[in-house]
Amino acid sequence: ETKDIIDPPSKKRRTMADKKEVKETRSYILSATLVHASGARDIAVESNNRILVAEANTGTVRVWDKKDPVGWNVTPMTEGNPKLHNGLCMVVASLKDAKGLPSMTYVSGGGDKRAILFSANGIRLGELSGHTNAVHSVSVSSTGLVITGSWDGITREWSGTQKVFQYPAHKNSAVVLGLPTGEIITAGGEGDICIYKNRALVKKVKGAHGHVVRKVVRHPLGFATCANDGTVKVWSNTGDLLIQFVAYGEDTKFVYGLCAVPKTNELVTCDDGSNVKIWSADGKLIQTIIHPAIVRSVQALPNGDIVTAGSDGFARIFTRSTNRTATSQEVQAFEDAAKKDMQEIDLKGLPTEEALMKPGEKDGQVGIFNVQGKAMVYRWNADAFKWDCVGQAMGSGKRKPKAKKTVLNGKEYDHVTKVFITNEHSVMLGWNVDDDPRDVVENFSRLYNLTDDLSHQVYQFVAPKTDPALIRARKDRERIQARERATKHVPNWQKFGMRMFPSTTNVAAMKKRLQKALNAGTAVESDKQAFLLLMSNIENTSKYHTSPFTGGEHKVVLKMVDEFKDKDLLATLDCLRILMQHAAAVSALSGDLKVRKLLLDSLRASGSSKSMLTLTMRVLANLVARRPRTELERKNGIVAADIEKFILDAVSLTGRCVDKKAPASVQVSASVFLANVICWMGSNKIDAMKIVKAVVDIIVPTLKNPGGNAGSNYYYLVAIASAARLNEKALEYIAPLVKIVPEVFSQLPTQTDAVQEAYSDFKKTFSI
């Protein structure tokens, strides 16, 4: 029982305020929900009022600070790029016990084989390089040295950013822990645990676990471990096994995370069944908190609250204190999402879109709403006084197991049965639920020369064990696949992807003009230094994926956007075209309102020159190609309203650029931009008919009266045919509009091979 585990209350006389503060429930209840842009991978606890969460796929760490009465809010990294890693961010830890480092220093480890030292405001303090695989474990020794463990199996000690010692390798993985008593614990992929003191091996426990050890954490009795064998074990600091228990259930096996709760000595685990479990000090299950998705990490706060990191993009804090619980609506929304799969959520029982017109009860409140037939999660933003869409409600992460298939002649089948061809001779027949029973029986009858009567009997047996809906879906899928195999350029998101304008041949001339204009204007010395850094980054094309884009560089770009005119503005546009290829720069600039306004104004201006229009279209083409996709775009095909409006405005202003009287460079640049818009929609399954119609309404008149420019004709044909592959609505809209196109194109002079192939794809798409 919980009351036997929690320390008994002190006999010291308490005030009423004290009594109010220590009210506790017997079970953990949701306290707060922290929303992230990607699945949460790991957690570091600095105090009751600060935690750090590693976002798996964005390579970033978010710092969350709690300030009453507002609650938890992100502390922005204002002094640098928040993206710490190229790829996965796998672990984060506080280095408050490390020596020789500033206070409030943190470390993250990533799939890029590095560990990064940083401050809460984003300043990079150093890099720990040398591992040959992902860094996924970090700790601090009793002497204040940083310890890292990696999938390369190696454990390293660091003083500052210098490696000072390397421990013997484990197989495939090494997780690490420094104990205050001086021991260093390492555990590996083979399940062994090694205990070192003063860098000498004290004890090796071979086969401590039957599979990969996931975590090694501090425990009042020494340390605790969990592994892929589903067990949790508590050890003394000298390696004596004190407690062990099985932590998985029927639907789980791997235990991903583990922590000890201060004062109570309880243990908390998270597993691959989306469960967070609280265990008594001796290994008895007290409570299970089911989550909507797999939980990768769990940590305890000093006050006894626990925080979990979910693959659905949420970190959640749970408490036993009645003073820190979330609203009843937020608790209910979490429990509903955890209990039901997405398709099982009762939309009728959810509040509709109209409820989003009502303000939330407190900042950060989370609710699930029925929005256009989907269960969507929203979070109340008190600063903006609006509900922010987070994403579609996740399922429970525990799907029904797939029916086990039977293997026959090396192939898996949903059903296998014995068919007696004669009284003495039988053969096995296999089929799947999405197989057409007529095809199954026809092929089987032809192979074994069955009589009509026997064929009919077999059909009567097979047909009820197939699913007509699945059969239709499979045939539709196969028809689409056959059509796509028959085309060379359509749909463009599957055949060749985005097209860009990457040239950097004129950088020297661009730099000279921009620098001259900057020196003649209102630039101060910091602007000039930021400009030199900007040009250095532009010239170093090999670092476009990794180099940062600083606040100073962003400021000087906006200065050029605001102040430069005529030929200086052309150089600015060319600079923007190149920067749209730079990962950090496009992330910052593609959403900047001043940059968007410049591009749209350049298209609107009646006096825009050929160069102005060409460069503007090329900036837009590169922006669409490289702009970071939001989580909602990637997972749900939902576009933020501001993004949709900007792209729609840009497309709508492209009319004069596709006119056959426009210069060839303008036509080609515009056609690439329009093709990229369709490619973006197809690759992210974006359902936005307004944009589709805008692109089609711009291109189709040109296709009906095309010029002789082969480059633009190619992209027009590819864009329209690809747009028709987006969905049935798009095909129904486009097909009637393009009936005249074949007649016109057949009268054109000989086109290039690429245009002829694109024209062939076009005719196949519309069954011409």
C-alpha cells in the first residue's frame, strides 16, 4: 500500500499552510502537458521548476521553466540555433555536479556521434567528439568528470572537452552512471555490468541481464538497471544483487526507462507497451499509467512528481499533490486518449469546433475536439488568447496483434486448407483475405484440372473467407502502382522530387555589391561583422546542412530586405535564393514576414524587371523545396493557415510569369516553383484544394496556348499530371479542363525527349 511506502508524517506541529501543501492522493494524476514538435526521447531534471526534454527527430532540446501562477513555459534559446544535433537527439542531462564548467551547463547526445555542452539560452560551450556511433548515455563521476556512453560500446571520461580516459568496450552499446561513492558503472548490449573504481575494474557481473541494458540509474541502495529482457534489478554499489522483479506484462517486453522517486524509494518504469508503472521499494506494482503512445524516458522531480517523455510529442508531469493537478478536462482528455485507439475515439462525445471559440481555463490546458471529423488536440495559449492546434489525437500505442499467417511453399497466407482432389489425394490451398476468390479458384482449378463441381465447392468455401472491401482496395492500389510504373516523370514527388536553383557562381559579385551598399547605408560595425559571417557561410557550401544561422546574420539580411533598392535589391534576392538552401537559414527566413512581403511585393509590382521576376520565382522555388515541414504537415497533411495563405498568394501572382510572352528565364523559374508546390503537397499528402485549383488555373490556360519554351512546357505538363494524382477531387477538377491540350500540343514543333516523355505521362494520367 502507498501509505506503507511514503515516509510517515513528522510529529512536528504544522501550520495550516503546511497541511494544505502536503495533501496527497494515493495515485499519480496528470499535472501538466508539455507540447513538443517531435517525439520526446529523454528528460533531464534540474529542479522542481526546470526540466529539459530532448526532441527525438528535430535534434533539439527544449528547456521548460515553471513560474507560478503561469505554469510551465519554454525558455527560448536566444543565443544560438536550438538544433543541437543533425539527426536524433537521444539523451540530455544536467552537469551541475561537473567541475570546470559554468553553472547551469547541460549536455545532449545525438545520433551524429557527438555530445554538445550548452547553456539554457543556447550558447554552445563545447563539443565532445570521438565516439563512432550515437551518444545515448551521459553521467557525471564523483570527481566531476563527464562520462559518455555510446552505441559504439565505449565509455569515455571527459575533463572539459578533452577525453581523459576510455573504459573497456561492451558489445554494441554502453550505458553509464557515476555514483557519489566513487564507482563508475557501465553496462552493455551483451547484458554485462562492470563496476570500476579509480579506473580499475572492481567487479564484472556477466549476464546480469539477458538482453541489452537500457538504463543505469542511481538508487538509495546503490544503483538500479532495466533491460530488454523486461526485468528491473537493484544492486549495491559493489555489485551485489539486492532486488529484482519482472516489469513487463502480456503486451510488453522491453523496459525503456527507469528512475527512483526521492524519499519513497519507489521505482518508476516505462515500456514498449505505452505503460508507465510505479513499483514499491520491494518490487510490487502500485499503479499503471497508460499513455497514448510509447514512453521512452521517465524521471522524478525532487518533490516526488514524475515526468514522462512520449513518442507522440508530449512530455507529461504527474503528481500526487492535489495542489498541482491539471484541470478535470485535461485529465479526462489524457485518459480518453490513453484508453482508445484513434479510430475508436467517439467523435460524437467530443466538443465541436465551436468550442474553440471559448477561452481555456488556464495556460497550457489541453483538450480534444471534433474538427472536420477528426479528433484533434489543441492547447490553450493564454498569451495569444487562442487555441493552438497540436495534432491529431494519438492511439494508445497498443495495436491488436496481427493475425498469425501460415507459410505454404515459402509464402504467407491468411488461410490454408486441404482440398481432396480424389478420395485418396489431397493438396493444400492458400489465399489471403484481399485475394479475389474467383482468381484463387480459377488458378487452382487450372493447376490441378479440377472438375466444375469441385471448383464450385472450393469457391463456396473460399469466398466467405475473403473481404470484398479489402479486395477492392488492393485492386485500386495495384492499378495505381501499375500506372506509376508506366510513367517516367509523374507523379513528381515519387519520380524526382523537388527541383532547385543552387548556383553559387556569382557569389563574389553579389558580395561586392551588397557590401558596398551596406557600407553606404546605416549599418553599424556589428552589422558589418555579421555580413562577413553570412558571406563566409554562403561560400562554404559543404556546411549548408550543419553551420548555424545566427541572430546577427538574420538581422543583417532583414536590413538588406528593408533598405536596399534596384540592383542592390536584386543582389539581396540572389542572396535569399542561396540562403534557402542553407538548413538553418531557410528555417529562420522562410517564415519571416518581411521576407514573405518582399517576395509577394516583387510579384505584384507592375514595373518588376525580368531579373526581378526570375530571382523572385527562384527564391520561391527553393523556399518551397527546403522549408522545414511542421509536424502536422508530415504526420497529418494539415497546413498552418499562414503557410497556406502565403503559398496561395504566391501562386496567384504567378500569372504574368507563365505567359508565353514572358522571358524564357521567368517562365522556367515560375514553372519550377509551381511544380515544387505540387511536389510538396504530394510528398506530405496535403489536402488543400484551394492551392491545387490556383496552380491548375494558372497553368492550364498556358498549356492550351503554349509557347516554344521546352523547359517550362516540361514542368507545366509534370505539374498538372502530378496534381491529378494527389487525390480523386483533384483529378475530377482537372480532367475536364485539359481535354483540348492534346490537340494543341500535337501541333507544336518538335519538343525535347523530356517534354515528349512528360506529354506521354500526361496522356496516361488522363487516359487520353
